[in-house]
Amino acid sequence: MAEQVKEQVKEEQKSVELNIRLAPVDNSDQPIRANFTRLNGAPGMVFVDFGFLEPAALSALSRLTQSGGKIPENLNGKLAVRVALGYDTLAALHQQLGQVIGGLKAQQSQKAAPAKKDCK
């Protein structure tokens, strides 16, 4: 009996890969430029806000802080999109982002490493 329970638990923990196609609606297949993100928690979900701040404003803010000037209390930007994610989807996104970042780091380290020459 205990063996059957263990086998059921193992089968429940297996991940299944599916080919999922998402059909665009209106202009949803068009990329959205974002250079700022913010997370807001709510019961059972997290809201991810993707926004765009003008690069010139960011440069001016950087120069202002370096010169010791007064930093403005607010910086206006545009909300590009807000996405509501359940915790399970947020965890899956976290895992996928980690894999992408790991791949990018591997590419960077391969580019940074000098090429070895074969001496014969």
C-alpha cells in the first residue's frame, strides 16, 4: 500500500511539456518597450507593471544626483502594460527568467574567454 502511494506522488510531481500556441488579439503580438518594472502584491496574485521612462529624463536625473542637486519627488513615465499573475505563474516566470539569464551569462563568459590556439 505504501509503495502505491509513493508511486502516485512520483507521478503527480512529473512535469509535462505541451506545445502551446497563443493567438494574438488586436495588436497583442506587437512588442512593447519597457525600461522599468514594478511589482504590487495582492491576495492571490501579483501585478507586474511594465513602464517606460524617457531615457533623457533618466540621464538628467543621473547627472543631477552626481552633482549633488535636489532630486525631484516624482518622475513621470508611461504605463505600458499591467499584467496580473497568480503565484504559480509568477513562480514559473521566475524559473524561466533564471534560465534565460543563466544562458546569457554563459554566452558572455564564452565571449570574454580568449580563444585557445592549438599548438602542433
